[in-house]
Amino acid sequence: MIEQMTKYTFLVFHGDYEAFLTKLREAGVVHINEKAEGYADNENLQQVLAQAKDLERILKQGASDELMQERINLEAQLATTKAEIRRMRVWGDFDIKKIQSLREDGYDLHFYTIGASQYKEEWGGIVVGEADGKVYFVSLTPGPSPEGEGSIPAEEIKLNEHNVSELEADVKAIENKLDTNAKLIEAWQQSDRQKVEKELQNVQQTIDWDKVELATDNLAEDTLKLVEGFCPTANQAQLEQVLATTEGVYYEAAAPSKEDNTPIKLSNNWFTRLFKVLTGMYGWPHYSEFDPTPILGPFFLLFFSLCIGDAGYGLLLILCGYLIHKGKLKIEMFEGLGPIIMALGVGSTVIGYLMGGFFGMDIWAANWFPEAAKVPMFKSWIGEGGVVPVAAMNQSFDVMMVLAIVIGVIHLCLAMTMKCICFTQRFGFKQTISAWGWLILILGGLSVMILSSLGLFGPQTTSLLLIIIAGISALGIFIFNDPSRNPLINIGAGLWDTYGMVTGLLGDVLSYIRLYALGLAGGMLGQAFNDLGLMVLGDNPGVGTIIGFVLIVTFGHVLNLLMSCLGAFVHPLRLTFVEYFKNAGYEGSGKEYRPFALKDR
């Protein structure tokens, strides 16, 4: 639900303006109507913004720039040294001083490598070793080579000044430095991180203050300051109590107009609040729109659970969400999302159980699973004596695919209903007659057909009701879709609208089959890993086969869970953002309510 806002216009004497802003920030309930113009030209603001960006980067990287740069340099040195070890290992523990001594004594000394099939013994080289199909050899002649340096047609190698043993000692030294660096970073996390966080809070408060000053209009030769803001109506008494104790302030309170870009504050229950982050990903509702979160939340949970379709995976999600929420499992991208992950896990466990899936196993067909516990499962509903006979199901479509389409029809009908109600409130009934016509046609037609299939309406009554619904809908779609236009133009516009609606709705409904397809794919892949593990285990399992079984099943299900979660997040989000929001007419062009307040609130 979108909280009601009250618009405030403050007129303040310039001498009292700083004290007024201080009290306004302490109250922490007013969203200042900021102005974007002037931000880019204000050098002080740009400097503070750059400072905040640097502090945020330091907090994200988890250490000071000096420690992180040292770590990067050490890691680069470690990688280079290890690469040198691999390159020089074939040459053994040579003594670079002896090589230099031989050259000082007049010997011509070169190190080469060439493919094993291309090496020729007449070159007189001393073969040091072979690796990766190449021969490594040394050419040693008393005095300069008669044909000059590089006379042998092979790749000449430049030796490192350190042999393998010395390079390995260098690796240990670098690793020790990395350990010291890691301890310093850990110490920074314990002592200096809070200082940086506090500094960032102060900088952000400076940014907010500067933005408010830039949003202020100067009147009467800078003697008066004018600024606008929005306060939740529920906090109006609290704000006016603060204003009553502030000198030099005149204010007006009024309901926001349609032209105002009123900030949005959502007020939802504990369950719906979990999915607020998804609404924010698309965009906050306009003040005159509806809050999509109460509908988005339950349907996204249902869609995600259908895509996972496995109770075992749901239990793992509950565990992961709990560990993230308690800070036992730290994953930056999931920070603060522990509760919603647990909710998705609960939904996946319930739906997975009803679908009979548990770590890729079909527990409905398992002899070891209690028969009484199978009663709530979907497959029990469609068995003999159930709602849908098995024979009928096998001759038509999979019941889960039909269920996905039914859910899609319900979701889209709900979207069209919300569009009609919201658009009527925003633009008036005359501007939404066509939308009501389509809603009556689709929702009314479906309702009559369902009631008729249940035997509540006879054939004649069904035909009569469908004719009445079609007639009423046709008037709204083709004749009165825009009362201000010529009816002939309306008919043409209605025909074009019909073409777009029919083709669009058909594609939108079919999009929901992905809920069935993803759940089926995840279940089949989990079963495939189980079968592969059982093949390795064999009929006479031993220690080796048991270990192989555990590794295959563990790796397989972890991989399947990760892929299933990715699909179960992306595709339901698409069904919401594209199919639902499009048919609901949701714009998401609003801005979030961000009060001018102290940062430790």
C-alpha cells in the first residue's frame, strides 16, 4: 500500500534557515523536493560526491587502498614466480655463477628448446630434459660460435637468474608476505572499518545538506528561502510539532497535485515487505498508481516454487537463507536477503512436496514413502477417483502444463482488473471504456464457460449470456473506446486494438508454460545425477564406489540447484515485469521516499 503524503511549502527567513534545516533533519520525516539542475556545476558537491564514492569503494573492497595495492602486487609477483618455476623446472638447479664463469672463460653457451621430432644430434647439444613434446638442450663450444649467435635453428631460452630451488624459496617468502597482508586486512576490518563507515555517514549527510541548499529558491534579494518537501500524513503531527518550536518559518500544507512527483513510501505487512526489493528493481509506482507488491509477492513465490519443484532443494534454500540472515554465511550479493530466501525455500518445499520431488526422486512412486503422506500430492488428485482420470490426462496434456497455463490466465486477468480500476481512478471512466470492454469479454466469457462446464448453466443460457457479454464488450471496444472521436474512427481503432490484444494475450498466456518446463527440466536433471551416481555405486558397493556416488550426487545436485535457482529467479521476474506489468498498465516511474534525516536512523 502507498502511504498518503502531504506536500509542504516552507518559507524561511535567511538568518533562521540553517537552524530550520537542522531541526528538519533531526525530525527525519520530510522528503525534500530536490532539483537536479545545478548539481554538475557545483564544485563543492562534486568533491564531496567523489569523496563518498572513494569511501564506498574502500568499504566494498574491505581494506585501505594501500593494503589492497600491496595485496595485488604480491599476488602478481606470486603468479609470475610460479610461472617462472614451471618454465625453469626442466633446467634443474643450475648455478648461475658457474654459467657466468664459463662465459668469462670464453665459452659460447646457449640454451635451446625445439620439438622432439625436429632435434638433430649433429648440433652437438647436451640434452637436459624433455617436456610437453619438446627437447631442452644446451650448446657449449670453446670460443665464439663460427656461425655466430643463434646459429642453431631452435628457440633460444633466456634463463632466470634464480634456479628452481631459489624460485620456490621466493614463493614461500611471497606467501608469507600475503599471510601478513591478510592479517593486516583482518585487523583493518576490526578497527578501521567502523571509522570509515562513520566518515561515510558524515559525508553523506554533507551531500544531503548541500542538495537541500541547491533545491532552495532565494527570494526577496536572498532574504527569504523557499523549499518544498513531502511528509507522510501519518507523521504530519510530529513534523508540525517541530515547526511550532522553530522561529522564522512560514509553511503551507496541502494534498499533492497530479503534477507533483510525489515520493513513494510503501507500507506492507511482514510477508509483502520481503518482496519490496523486487518492486524496486523495476521501478517504484507513481503516486496515482497502485502498489504492485501485494500481488507481486505471492505470485513470485508461487512461480519460483513451481520452477524449483523439489522439496529437498527448498530445504537447502531455507538453510542458506537462515545462515545468511544470521550472518553465518556471508555472500555480498545476498546481503540482507536472508528472509526472502527462506520464504522462497518454504514455498519450494511445499510445492515440491505436492509435486512429489525430493532431490530428483519421485517420492510419490517410492515404496518407502508413507502412503498417508502421498494423499496431498498432485498425482493423488489425478489418480483413480480423483478430479482428473489418469487415462484422460495421458491422452491430452500433462496436468502440470495445464496448471501453469491456468495460473497464467488468472495472473493476466488480475492484471487487467487492476488496470481498469487504477486507470479509472487516474483518468476517469470515459478514458477506460475500452479496457473495461476487454475485461468484461475475457473475464465474463471465462466465468460463463467455467460455470457451464460445471453444469450450472444449460446450453441456451450459456449462449445467451455469451451473446450479451460479447455485445456489451463490443460497444466498449469498437464504439465508445474514445467518446470524443468519430464512431467510424473508433471502429478502426478497435479493430487494430483487437489484433494486438488477441496476438499479445495468446503469446503472454503461452509464456507461462516456462513454469512447467523449468520445473520439469530441473527434476529430470536431478534424476539423471541420481541415476549416474547409482551406476557408479553398482550392485556391490565398496569404499571407492560409495565415495564416487557421494561426489557425483553432491556435485550434481549443487550444480542443479544453482542453475534451477537462476532460472527460477529470472523467468518469474520476466513474467512479472513483462506479462503482468504490461497488461496491468504499470509504469513504475515514481521515486522512493528518502527523508532528509541523520544517517544513523
